[in-house]
Amino acid sequence: EAGVAQSPRYKIIEKRQSVAFWCNPISGHATLYWYQQILGQGPKLLIQFQNNGVVDDSQLPKDRFSAERLKGVDSTLKIQPAKLEDSAVYLCASSYTGSNTEAFFGQGTRLTVV
Amino acid sequence: AQSVSQHNHHVILSEAASLELGCNYSYGGTVNLFWYVQYPGQHLQLLLKYFSGDPLVKGIKGFEAEFIKSKFSFNLRKPSVQWSDTAEYFCAVNPYNNNDMRFGAGTRLTVKP
């Protein structure tokens, strides 16, 4: 079975620029997550979708971050404008919805803001 | 919201040594518990998981973890580590029937050959 696909793998931008990341989850997985992993820290949940609806975005900095999953499959995460502290790996994960499920992770996108 | 604590930031062991990595969580209800591993340059992979039943869970590559409900702990163990176990290990928790998964800060394991 194909895994979670993310692109790009790496991105370098200047502060105040905008950037977008793309994620294609495993087929059939209704739940999709975006995590931010800063170097030396564990993944921090930014937003969780179930199908095309947002379940939890309490930790998403909404003044600059946005995410969508319009058709309940692919998702994009956008940062506008980027700050230096946004440098991190952005991980996408997906899972079946239900009580006993595990999340499968993509390779991540490493963002460097200079 | 629940939180996850991993007490060891960096652990250095020699091959064949025994391993125990601590994980505690704060959430009063029923939880699902996970250990993920991230080998250098690779994505997060599931090592083992606990949903219910026997609190001693066996995972891949000889790893196991024990869920102690009274201590809110889910420690990871391996009797004899190998150089190839060098990686970062993350404990994760989500409330039962809720996919809101939260991670600990991770423990970097270095195994010296």
C-alpha cells in the first residue's frame, strides 16, 4: 500500500515570504493531521481533519498558518508570511477514523526560513 | 488537553545493554498509547501500540512496552540493544475514540558498537 506522500521534501524561503506544503494521505484514511516538528522537539499537532472538516486547530497560529482539505483527500498547509521561527519539519499523517487506529506519517517537508 | 513527558532527552548505551525509556502522560480517561521510532533520515514509524488488553505489549525488533495505568506510564524496553537501534524514540497518546494524538519531546538513543 502506498504511504503518505508529501511535497516538497525541502524548501528554503526568506522571512515574510509565503510557502505551501502538499499532502496526499493513504487511500481510505479519513483523518489527516499536520504536525510541526522543530529540531530537538517532538511533533506538535497543528491541525486535524476528519474528511474535509476541521476537528482540532487549537494549536494552529491562524494569523499566518492556514490549511485546507477541500475534497476530503489531499491537503495543503500554507504559511504567509513566514517567520524565522517557522523553520521546522512539517509532517503530514493519516489514519482511519475510529477508536483503535494508528497514524502513518509521510517523510515530511523541511522548511528553512532565512 | 493531554500532555506527554519523556524524561530522558539523550541516552547513550553500549551494544547488548538493556534499555528502558520513560513515558508518562496526563489524561484522566481511557487512552491509546504508541511508541514511534525515527531512524536517521527516515520518517516516523510505529514501533508498538496499546489499545486494550494485556498491558505488556510486544512490538517490532524486540521492543516491548508496559502500560501501568496507576502510574500513567508506558515505558519502552529492550533487553539487549543493537547499534542499529540508534534513533529517536517518541511516545504518543490519544484519548480513546479521539484521534487527537500528542507526542512527547522524544528521546535520542545512541548505541555505541
